[in-house]
Amino acid sequence: MTEEEEPLSPMARLFQSPEVDYCIVTIMGFKTKICTDVLLDALDHNVSKHPRFCTKLTENGAKWIEAKINVQDHVVVPYIYPEEIGEDGQGFVDDYISRLTMIPLDRSRPLWDMHILNVKTSDAEAVGVIRSHHSLGDGMSLISLMLACTHRTLDPQNTDIHSLKRRETVLRGLRNQCWFLRLRFTVCSIATLLWNTLVDMLLLLATVLFLKDTKVAQIVGTINDVLVGVTQAALSSYLNRLYGNKKKEEDGALTSYPNHLPDRLRFRVGCVVNQRSDIGLQAAATLFNQPVKNATTCLSNVSGPMDEISFRGNPIAYIALSSYGHSQALLVHYISYAGKMIISLAVDPTIIPDPHKICDDMEESLESMKAALSAKESL
């Protein structure tokens, strides 16, 4: 019997290239301990809803072939001694995930696995970690698979789970105005779009060829106004503290670093848009990876479920996304879930030994923004 083969999409081929080998880590905190048998049964019934989770690569890595999957081969439940956890359950989970990024996925079977950690943390009673190669799908496709396997906690019979949708932009305010104003608005908008596009293309070309970010610990970039504000304020605090307060011991004496940042500091973030144009694997990987390597950090923002969801009766306390295989020292991932914003960082520990301080700075920045907004509304 001949196995049916399906060519990889251009983006899947790109993520399989040696220059770009990304993996996504989805972390779920549960409010109850996880029963392995229930989990295996749920995966056995739902994993087929995502065809890529049931296919593997051919030997040359150019096509997908259908694979007979045994979910038990993809689920890892390590035996954890209490003394390994100690008093810091979250620290144990972070270290486990960090070690996991050093272990490659088995390319002889579908490129995903799931790890069950029945470890109590400050936010959950147990943690599930799903590791999948980026060629299987992006963050939104993984969230879609998760929604297919879950239900609302308060309404188990209702599987219609709402997530935030992209805001529609309409010119309601101009519909009743004269045609001249509408024409003027349209011309100005097109001119602005063309100018911004030209500037962005020139910056992208310069980034591919030679333009690199300033070599400091971190960078800020743009996703939307609120997240940019939070990230910028947090990293500003972190960098000022790093350069203003950091000391080192030299010949038995403490020497202070200059109490200011470099005068010229370049901060950039690149956003990749897949136009499904197959221009050759090697050229595409180079064009994709070169701007990414020359930027200092990347941000991602994913809209999750608006309501609390449960996985076979196990309520999910939080959902977090991360990734590895990138060249940046810092990746910041935002995901909304049940009225909360979860922030997760992927860092190079040789450059950023204290990522929790950045998280604290982000939390303080968000609280400051909320306080400023409340004060403005009260006037």
C-alpha cells in the first residue's frame, strides 16, 4: 500500500530549514491534578482534528506522510521525587522546560509531544507542556486545536468558545459627511500608506544587508499600543537599573558602570507576513532569517479564549506560549485568556540571567498605566 504524500507548504519548508528551526511550547496550568488515563483518552479522540499532528516527514523532509499515531508515544509523565521540587514548584517547572528545549524532537514520527507535570505552583495544581515544531502550525492554529479539545468550565455542554476577534475598521464617522472630505481622507490615507511602506522596505533591505541593533541586553518593539507601552516602560526600567546599578568586582574593589544608557540605541522588532510565494527554500530562509538575526528581540500577541475552559473536567488556570530555536536574546509572548493577560519570556540566560525582574517591571508598568488611565477618567 502506497502512503499518500503531501508537499510541505512554503512556510513549513521554511521552518524546516537549518537556518530557521523553531519549536513552539504551549504551557497550560490546571486547577486540579491531571489524570493521565483521561488525558490519553482525550488526545486519542481529538488529535486527529489537526491533520499535521498525525503526519510525519519523509526522509528528505520535503513532504508529509500520514502516520499511524499512538498517543502514548507522545505523552511523557516523569516520576518526580518531592526533593527535586523543593519549595519552589514554579522554579522546577521553568527548569524542566528549559532542559526540554535542549532535546530535539524525534523526526521519525509526528513532531510533537506532551509532558505532564503534577507539580503544584503558585498558580496551578499541575502543568501540561506541549512541544510542537513550528512547521505544524503557528500559535493561533494550536489555540484552535486546544479549543476543539476543551469546553467552557461553566457550561460543559457548550463547545462554542469565544475568542477575541480582529476589530473591524469602518468609516462610520465619514459616511454622513460630504464627498470632498471622504476623498481627502482617502487620498491622505493612501499617501501615508505608500510612504510608510517605502520606509519599511528600505529599512528591511538595510537590515538584510548591514543594519544591526545596538548590542545591549534588550530591545523594545511594537505589537499594539498597550503592549508596546508596557514593554517599553519595563525594558526602560530594566536597562536603566542594569546600567545604573550593576557593579562588578575587580581586584577586590567595586566599580560602577556609567549611570546612563548608550547615547544612540537602536530598538527594532520584525513582523513576518507569509504571502505563500514559493521563491525557493534557500533564498526564502535567508531573507526570513537575516532581518530576524539583526534584530535584538521579537514580540508575539495571541488572542486566547475569553471564557475559562476545561480539558475533560480539568479547569485550565492559565495558558502561556513560548518558543525556542531563535537567535534573539529575548522573546516576549503575550496571550489573553479569561480576562487576563499572560506574559512569558524566552531568554538567553548568558545575556539575561534575571528574566523575572523584567516580568516584575512589566507588571509594575501595567499597573502604572492603569493608575494613570483611572486618574485621567476621574478628571
